[in-house]
Amino acid sequence: MEEQIDKRFREGLTHHRKDPPPRIWEGIAGSALFPPDTNKPQRKRKPLGWITLAGVILLPASVWLLWFFMNHQPDTTPQNTPKHDIRVTNYAPSTQISTVNKQPVTSEIQVAEKQTTKPQTTIVNDIVSNILPDQSALKPKQTVTAKADDAMVPVSIQANQDKPETASRNPENKEPEAPQETEILIAGKEPEMPPAKPDTVQNITPKKEYRDTANRQDTSAQNRANLGAAPPSRTKLPLSAKPLHFFAALLAGPVLYEDHSPYTERIRSAGEGALIGKIGYNRFFLSAGAGISSFTDRNPSRLTLERIDTVGLYPYVTSVLFQPVFDSTHTTVIGYTPVNITTKTHVAVDTARLSEDKTLNTRYTWLQVPIMAGCEIIQNPPFSLALQGGMVYLRLLDEDRKIPVYPEGTRITAIENLAWQRREQLWYFQAGVQARYDLNNQWYAGMSVNVGQPVQSIYKNTENRIKPFTFHLGGSIGIRLQ
Amino acid sequence: MPSQADLIRGCIERDPHLMEQFYKHFAPEMWVVCLRYTRNVMTAEDVMQEGFIRAFETIGTFTGAGSFQGWLRRVFVTSAINHFKKYYRFEKQETDLSYVPGIKYAENADVLSKMSADEMMDLLKTLPDGYRMVFNLYAIEGYSHKEIAEMLGCTEGTSRSQLLRARAQLMGKIGSMEHQAPVEKEKVVQNQG
């Protein structure tokens, strides 16, 4: 009988022929064996991919530039230079003023006008009249020397308040009192300490008498108001505080994500771990890294379906998500951890009766290499917000997709038009917004919203170019390891 | 239609037109081979594609000794074996052979002789992967247990036991088909009544 079985199957099947699905040849013809057919009209590739790539790069850059020009102003307060911080913002370029009087003037401040017009003198006198605390005492004798040239430098107003009367009445005094020096800062110019002359350094008197008086501070504020000047620049982190930095971080934790795709829409959790490195300059940064996420899917469909007549349904869906990794030292978002990439399977469901396997578990492990760039647009410690965009490379490392156990005699037939092969290597576009709140120097809470789309269809052997659009909302608690 | 020699020459020279003709000529036969060795259509497509690509790449090694169909079939069988090694394992659980003795072989002979090729294909698909692989190689392709053991990387004993269990399961299924038929007839009669 055994030989009869063998013989019957051999005779019945050896010369049995059946037409294969036409897509098999399409897959073979698309392989590297066949050179591109130049006779066939090449399908024009949509420029959408490049547009998307340009968008994810240019969008953060343009937002950052906008932020930069709207908010960045030079710090006009040199730390070691006592002065009266006045900005003349509506000052014409042709009427620039420079200091010419470096010599100690005994008891009077001279306002000299050299190759200037009357409005310039008026402006300078206005400035002087607003600066000096005791105008009634000095005004009759003050002289400010100003010179108009192309350079825009601080105007130095020298005065000797301690002994104005004495000094003025002793012009022959060989050792005049060191002058008090006041600088009027012209808009847009970084203040610089004028080099002190060797012969006058020892005679410079302390200047804090001006600065420490409440009257003096009020006058300065009033000056700004009178001159229509902008307030001093914010004393937030200077952009040059940490111009070039490198950072590496490890992150592991759970995440929730939502996946919108042709086949599924659900929220689930997963675990991941990644090592991320970032190199940055100011608020710009470029991050890259590698991570592994393992995801176990408990297929609920077999618990909900009572009985269906469609058998062998094999849809695969791939999604990707990134979570931010932050540098807790107030600088930038340092990278984006690939959190969850998974492919899930709806297993075949038999038509005869329900499968005995109600809780089918599948596990996939992917390698992810994110290459992201971006910048922070809001930096208000402990809160910060950043935009980022870039590409990510995915590769399937391990797939453990168990075959369900079917009762004896169950006939399983796959639906052919769903029998597509999933790609094991993918490139994704990715862009999104990241927010972070530093709990302390090490721990932080993060939240992210990202959208992504694969460059190619996630399947091969099919004409359908399925590029699932993915939307992700994630949250994390992280610790920084540096 | 070009001759077989022209098709082979065209494939060696990578002529796209002749390669497509080659595919159309041999695909129906090789498709059945792929279906026999695999569990479902999706996997069969993988094996089919891999087999043809492999055949196009190595067709220059065909020396002309023996039939070309035999050489091509061997390429596809190798492709199926590679797929089996990559994704499947032999069944570890023992098949309950007591399932079989209740079925009288003599009673099955009639059913077996009347089975169509499609029904036999469906029966093969119900076998566990290891059983199906060994049964195909031994019963249909005609390889010995020694050759099968070398190809699959197992022992001859494993090959023998897998074949025995495959036959047992097939006989059991054939027997159940024979027993089911009278029951269905009874139902039909009852419904008509």
C-alpha cells in the first residue's frame, strides 16, 4: 500500500501543470538579471520624495532663522565696563560719532563738533544731558567732543565730578584728576574696552559711584525711553556658550504609538533600546545612532472573529517611531531614539472552524539607524521644543512568526492578491516636533509628535505602491548617561 | 515558439525576450513543483521566483547530459530545500501512528485511484513541512534516504521516520475522505426527505 501511495502521487503530480500568477514574472523581470528596457516608456518618478526631503530639512532651518532674526540681539553689556547703556536705534549711518577726546579734561566736558551738522551735535548733547546725573552742575561747563566718521564706536564723555570747580580753575595743573568715563553706545555695535593709556591708568578713579546710585539707574532707564531704544538683550544663554558639542546617550523604555496604514489603526506599546550620538553647533544638531526594538504582537483578531469565509489573510504593516533624547544641560535635543518598528500579521483563519490557537504571538526585531537634523525653536529651561527631520534606515533582523495550529482536516488557502512580500530593508522620511521638560539634571520627561512615510513601497512583488503614512504620539521618561 | 535549445541559448546570452519565452514554457510545470513543496501560495511564489532567478544565473552550467527538465527541476527542488532550511524545522512532536491502523489500506485504494491532481496537492499541503518535504523528495522525485539526508542536513533515520509519518497521515486523511462521503450522502437524503 505504501508503494501504491508513492506511485499514485508520483503519477498524478509529476506532469501536473498549472499556470502561475503573472506577478511572479513581473518580480523576476524586475530583478537585476534584466537590464532596464529603454524601449518601454519609463514611468516618471514623482518628485514628491525629494520635495519631502527638502521640506524636512528646510522647514526647521527656516523656522530657526526666523527665530534667530527675531530674537537675537547682541549683548551690549560688557561685563567689566561700566557705562551708560544707551542705544540710538534711529540714528542715521551718516551721522556716526566716535570718540576723539581721550585726554583728561580737567573740569569740563567739551562737546566739539567736527565736520558734523547741527543735528548731530543736538543728538550728542541730548545724550549727554540725559546721561549725566547732575546736569545742573556740569551743564554750563561740559564739552563733549564728537567726530563723525565711518566708524561707529562708543563716544567717550570724560568728566571729573569730584572737583569740577577746582579743575576748571587750574588749567595748569600737571596732574589732573583722572576723568570719569562714560560711554554712549551706538546701536548695533559691540562695545569694546578702549585700551587704557599707560600714563592714565593709575589715575583712573573708581567708577562705581555712578553706577551704584539709584538715581543713576533711573536715569538710564529714562534715557532708553526717551531715545526710543530697545531694552537690553535678554540675558539668556549666549549662543556661543556651547558652540560645538558631542553627546551620546542610551535610552530604554516603553512607548505608545498609533499607526495609520491601509490595514490597521491601533495603539499599542513596545520596548526599545538605542545608542544615539549627536554633534551640534549652537542650536543646530545632527544626530545618528542605532537601536534595536523588539516587539511582540498578540493578535487579537482571532479572539474577536467568530467565523469568516475569507481565509489566509496576510497583511503586513510596518511603522516607525522616534522618541527624543535630550541633553539635559540646556543645550539641545541630542537625538531621536527609534522606538518602535513592527510588522504585524493577521494570521490565516480557517473556514471550517476556528483555529485552536487563540493567542498568536509574533515577534520582530529591527535594526534602525536614524539620521536626523534639526534645531530647537523654543528654549525656556526647563522646557524646550524642537523641530527635526531626516531619514531612517531599517532592517529586519529577526522574525518569529509562529504558524497557528489548525485542527486536522482544515483546509487553508491563501488569498493570492495579498501574498506580497514585505521588504526587509526600508528607508523612511521622518519629521516632527519634540518637547522636553527637565525634571532635574538627569531625568527628563519627553513628548513627541511625528509623521513618517517610507521612500519605497513596503512590499515587493506588487504593483501597489503601499507607503503607509504613520502618525505617532509618544511620551517617555528618560535618563541621560553621558 | 523557439526550440528548447534556442531558449537555453537565449537565457545564456541574457536575451530578455527569449528569457520570457523560457519562463512561459517551463513555468506551469515548475509552479506545481513549488506548490508541492510549500505550505501556501505566498511561499510558493518565493520559491518560484528564486528558482527561476537561480536557473537564469546558472543555466550556463548545464552541460547537456541528461534532460534539461530534470536539471531545471533540481534547481527548483534545491530552492525549495533552501527555503525549508531557512524558515522551517522538522516536526519535533511524534506523530501518533495509532491514528492510521484503523484505516484499512484496501478501502483507501479506491479513493486513492480516483483522486485528482488538485486533491492530491491539497492533501500534501495539510502535511507538516518536514513530512511534506521528505515525501516529495522520496516518493515523487525519487531520491534515496541517503540523498535526502544530505540535502536536508539530517540523518537517514530522520528521513525514514518523516516519510513513514507522512504516509500515515496521508492514509488517515484519505480514509477520512472515504468515510465522510457516505455521511454527506445521508445528509442529502435526509434533507430531500
